[in-house]
Amino acid sequence: MSQATGTRASLGYQERTASEVLDALGSSRHGLTTSEAGARLAEHGRNELHRPHRTSVLRKFAGQFTDLFAVLLLSAAAITFTAYLLSDPPDVGNLQLTIAILAVVLINAVIGFMQEYMAERTAEALQAMVPHRARVIRVGERVEVSVAELVPGDLVVIEAGDAISADCRLIEAHELTVNNMALTGESAPARRHAEPVPASVTRLEAQNLVWMGTAAASGTGKAVVVATGQDTEFGRIYQLTAGTSTDSSPLRRQIAMMAHRVAAAAFSLGVLLFAVRLAAENPLVETFIFALGVMVALVPEGLPATMSVALAIGVRRMAKRHALIKKLLAVETLGSTTVICTDKTGTLTKAEMTVQALWTSGNVHHVTGAGYGPEGDIEDPAPVREMLRVAALCCDARLLPPADHQGWRILGDTTEGALLVVAAKAGIDLDAERRAAPRVGELPFDSVRKLMTTVHAKDGRTWAYVKGAPQELVARCTHIYYGDAVSILDDEQRNAVLKANDEMAGSALRVLAVAVREVGGAGAGHEEAEHGLTLLGLVGMLDPPRPEVVAAVKACREAGIRIVMATGDYALTAEAIARRVGILRPGMVPRTVTGVELDQVDDEALRTLLAEHEHVLFARVKPEHKMRVVSAFKDLGEIVAVTGDGANDAPALKRADIGVAMGESGTDVAREASVMVLLDDSFASIAAAVELGRSVYQNIRKFLIYVFSSNVGELVPILAATFLGFPHVPISAVQVLVIDLGTDVLPALALGAERPEPGVMRQPPRNPKQSLFSGALVRRILFLGGIEALVATGIFFWHVTSAGIAFSEFTSDNPIYREALTMAHLAVIMSQIFVGLAGRSDRISIFRLGLLSNPHYLVAQAIGLVLMAGICYLPLLQDVFNTAALSFADWLLVLALSSLVLVADEIRKAVLHRKEAVS
């Protein structure tokens, strides 16, 4: 057992023979016994990636009460309850106020908790990447076990299409290729063998090792497990991801800053007014309640609930666009994005090799269609049909027709799959050709020859069909099929072939050459089968861009978002795809940086490079490189979104402000590290999500204007009463709570649900350093809230002074005071109706937007007026709020004066448009 404790595939397994590896791991070609497997499972643990510790439900709910607004309100509740206990006789109004404040805090907490909890539960439903069962050999018998029970020393059976469930060293391999895209980002399957590999070869490039999270593309093999769970290469990246800190979102930081400022202002003003009124010899308790009313008026009690629900509306809208948001605040962050770092394979492209061009007899034949469906056309197919027949027969892959609600699929190597598809497009019946020319021998591909040869019997003769790297294959050709005849391949023609290869490669096409030769029989060796060949032509293929990506990239570019590709693929391929999808426009010369170059520059040089070169591509990069690029952008003050699907993307996904993972093809590690998952794997969903994110910010701004204008309208009458020497508050603390939570929340939510304004994606990203409470926002609040405050203050003191009674003689139960209190309350509520209409746009007239274009807002305001009518006319509520019944004339007066808010703002918009027209 002591030899079976290897935990990483780097412990010399790659340079040993298969027998030496089995001995080192205490295993054999008969596999482990059941008891030995059980003992190793106890020692090494289950083959699982440890989930990060999740906060308990109770702790999450309790966390809702640590928000600064909640702390402020809880403090106010404690003070009012203390005042209730100390007053003699007990003041029931203080108890009512305490209960009202606690109700506000509880409602806010429940709403915030439910939104976060539901989003997390939805995200957890996506976790299904590592396969559930694996085929192993135990005591010489093939059995199926849970992948969680795999242990070092287990002998695993691998077949085409299987997902690899642990890090393994191959001991047998038959035409085995493995798709490492999830780990390295490369789309082309890599050949694997069971022979020793020098220690100088890096782990990921060792051809006798396979890794958890990858998949067998073709062939079969047997492998011995060398590492499981957290000790795998997949686990290493997972731990790297777990150790990466996640920054607070820009909106969260700004809300926290706003809360601190509001708290400081409320406390300072409350203390000041308490001192002023106490110095004026007002009673201590009444003075304290007065100061408390000021503090309550300044705190936007309904804001947390409104914010949570508005963000949740954005989450639901994004879900309809196939984008799942795991954290509410990520919605707005996406709208603030200034840079998107995107992978290539599977994100911009379909991860499906597709033949784009064919060269034969000096002519290029273009091919249409994309993916594995044999739909498309070949330009003049007759001259290329023989080449495609030979290429298709020299393949181990299989093209599978649609079945079980799935489209066309490839079983095996995707490059060979592309050859099968283009042959089908040429009208070649692959099954008939296999029967007509059955395979009688083969020479497998290897990295030295860079060729694959199959031997076929046809019409009583034996033929070698060869495909491989053009430089290698052309060097072995002596003849060329040109036109309708075979001619000697002279230097001029050889140069023409190589030039055609260079032109295809310059377009980032992966090029294969196809050749044929008659041989003596099925036992033909390398020298006979792969020399003296007749070249048939060249095949150029590409992993095609997703068709919707071009429009999505254009939309992001128009929105002022910088798109940077960071891929594990080659530089030429990356640049070609960047040009095809519009990241690079015609004439743009990119600065291409490879992983090797990144290793040679420090962080300061990297930041300088990103700042000085707008069009940068990163190729052949590792997970650590991607994370460095993201960190450098963030150091430059950018808001960074990172897209990806592989485990190699996970560290960068977590380091980013917004990690965007793929839901269908994405790995477990990538989805865990992300805050946004594209359920349809479409880059186009990102552009839609950015638009919705920007509209969320706009809507947050709208209801901030709405909520804080109300606070100004509540605060100014209280301040006026202080400096005019009026003994009671024009608006009580309980009334403030009713306005903030009872009549402001629903209209604010309706504003938070508004659709994006026209042109939102033609504006540059919001400056991430710009405060949520920008100067423009504050001026807007002061303008609208100031008019509202003048209306409420004027109505209150007009009604009070019309009675001809001295201020000092007013008692809290005076009918005139109660009527004035009710009118001030009504003035704030009615003014808010017009504030909301005005605030729906900073520049566009409400009459152009349409008074009825947001029916939810009108319904919400109607509910608020019904609630006000209840407070005004129901005796029970009159006693609670100290209000009085108003006449119809009073309602008309308040309505007329409140509408001045909208009139003034329409005048402002008209003046603004006139100035813009003149300029």
C-alpha cells in the first residue's frame, strides 16, 4: 500500500513503462481487489471536488439584518421602544412606531433573502459535469462503479465518447484521441499512446497521460488511476479558483458608501435639531421624538426591498434571454462592464470542426454550411469527389444522424468528423463506399510521421489512402492528380501546392493533405504505403464562429465595450476568428501576445501593454495567464467580464467582476466560479444581458430619484417647523414610514421594471469610478424633491396660519393641526406621483414616452391613494396617524399644487432640447 500513495501525475509516471507504473501503484493488469479498493478509498477519500463551504440558511437570513440601513432602523426601534417604556403614562405612539420600524426591517430582510436563496438554488441545479459511473477492472472482471469510488491504482477502461473521471496513466491505447478542450482550451483532439514519455515533457503535453474532465474522442484504451479528487490537475485548478478572492461588486460598494453617508447625515442632523429644540426649552421627550422623526425621514426604509426586487426583475428577464444570474448585484455589474475577456473555442466558436475550402488541380472549391449536419454545398464538387472519398475512408470517426432530440453528432475525432461531413455534402454514400472498398489494414497516426494510412481492397487491387500534415505528405509524393490525369509532381507544382497550403493556413484553416497509392497487399509497411504517393489535394477546415456572435460582438462594440480574446489555441487561429466575428475590423493590426511572452513580462509591463494597445489578442495561454490578464485590467480600473467554459477558465472567471460560464458545455469548475451562466452557451446572450444590466442601472437611478425626492419632501417641512418654532412635526415618523414603505415601494418597483430606454446600447459604459450618487443625480433629486418640499411645507403652514392661532398654542390633538398634518401627508404622496412621471427619463418628455406606457406605475400609485384615503377617513387609522378627514376642495388644491413638479420638469426638458438644437 505504501507504493500506492502517489497523489499527482507528476510523480514520474510519464517516463516509466506501463508495468513499472502498475508496480509503483501496487496494481496489476487484473486491477485491484474489492477490499484493496475500499482501503484506498478510506485513505485517499472520494474522487470528488470539494464544494466550498456554504453559509447556512439561518446565517444567510441573519446576514440580511447587518445591512447598514437595517442597523439604523433597528437602532431607531430600540430608541423608540425605550422611550415608550420610560414615558409616564406610556406613549402608545412610540410603541406603534417601534412595531412599524421592526415590520419594515423584517419585510426588507425576507425579500432580500428570498431573492438570493432562489437564485442560488437555481444555479445548483446546473452542477452536472463529472460522469456518474466509470468502467473499471477489478480482479480481472470489468465492472461499473461510481466515479466517486475511483482510487489510485484502479484500472479504467476507456472507449470513444467516455468522459475521463480521474487523472490516469495509459497502459494500453488503440487509436485513442482525447479532447482536452475543457482543460487546455484546444479544440483539436490529441493523440494518446501508452509508451514512456521523457520527463522533460510537461504534464499536460505528455501523450501517455489523460486527465479528469476531458473526454475520449476516438479509439479505446486502458489506464491506471494515478490521482483522484483534489489531487488531480482539474482539482489543482479548482483549488486555484477557490483561493482567488472575489471583489465586491461596484453597485454593492456604492450602496454601502451611500448608506454610510445617509447614516452620517441623518445622525448629525438629528443631533443638531435635538440640541436646537432642547435649547429652545421644548420638552425632552417630545424633542427627542422630533429628532428621531428627522432621522427616520432621512433613511430610505423601502430602498433595500426595492433594490432587491428590481434586481430580481432583471434576473428574471435575463433568464428569459438564457442567462442565469447567481447573485443579484451581478445584474448591474454586467451593465457597467468595460472589458470582456473571452475564450475562443466553445464561446465564440461552436467547437465543431467544419471544412471551409478544398484545393485540387490548382483550384479552390469553397464549402458552405457549418457544424456536423451535412447541409451545405461544394463549389463544383466533381473534381474533389475522389479526394473526399479517399479522405473519408481514411477515418475512424463515425457520423451519427439525429436521434433522441439531438442533432447530428460525431463519434470520434472532430477533424475526421469534418471530413465525413464534407464527403456527405459531395453526395458520397459513405456506407456504400466502405462496402466497395473495405479496410484491410492500417498504419495509425503518430506525432513523428504526422500521417495516417488505411489500406483498402477495391476492384481486386489494394490501395493505401493517406492523410496528414501537408509538409510531411507532399514530401512523400511523386505524382499529382491534376485535371483528369496523373502527372509527375515537379518543383513548380510542388511550390504551388505549398503556396496553397500557406494561403489556407494564413486564413487560420487547419490544412490536411490527401494522397493515394496502389500497394502490394494488406501487409504494406510505411516505406511502401507512404512513399511514391499521388497527391489528390488539400482540405482546409475551421472551428466556425457561432452565427449569432457577429451581431453580438457588434452590439458590444457599439456599447463601448472592449473585447479581448484569450485562448489556448494558436495565434493565427485566434486572429482569424477575431476577424471573422468582428473583434478585429478590416485594417486593424492586433498586438498578439503568447503565453511564453506573458511569462517574460512583469505585471507593470502587462498593464502598460493593455493600456497602450487597444487591440490585443492572447494565444497559447494557461489558466494563470488568463487570471493575470484579468487582474491587470482591474488594476487599470476596468470592470471586467470573463467568458469561458473550461476548467482552465475558472480562476479568471472568479477573479473577474463578472464570470460568465457556459451552461451546456461548461465544466463544473467553471460554473462554480461564475456568477452568470449562459444556459444556451451563446455569446449573443451576453450582449442582451449587458443591455438589461444597463437598463437595471438606469432603473435603479430612477427609483433613487423617486425615493430620495420623497425624503427631501418629508425632511424640509420638519426643518421648517424647527426654525419657525412650531412645536410639532408637520409629518410624523409613523407617516414617514407609511410613505416610504406603504406608498413609495410599489411605484418604485414599477419604475425598476421599466424596459430599456432607446439607445442604451449606443452609449459608452458608465465610468466605474462614477458615484451612484453623482452630481447629476443629486441635482435631479434636489430639483424634483425641492419643489415637492415647497408644496408640502407651504400647504402645511398655510393651513396652520389660516386658523389665526399662535404656534405655541397648538396641541397634538388640535383639529387644525391634524388637518394640516393630513394635507402635508397627502401633498407628499401626490407630488410623488408627478416625481415618478418626470423621473422616467432625464431628457424625454413624459408625453413622448406616454403617460400610460407604464401601467404598473399607475396602478401602484392608485393603490397608494386608496391607502391615503383610508388614513384620511377611517376612524381607526385616524387615531393611529393623528389625521383628519379632508374636503374634496382640499384634495383638488393639493392635486393642483403637486402637479407643479411635473410642469417644472417639462419646462426644464424643453429648455434643454432648445439649447441642444441651437448648439
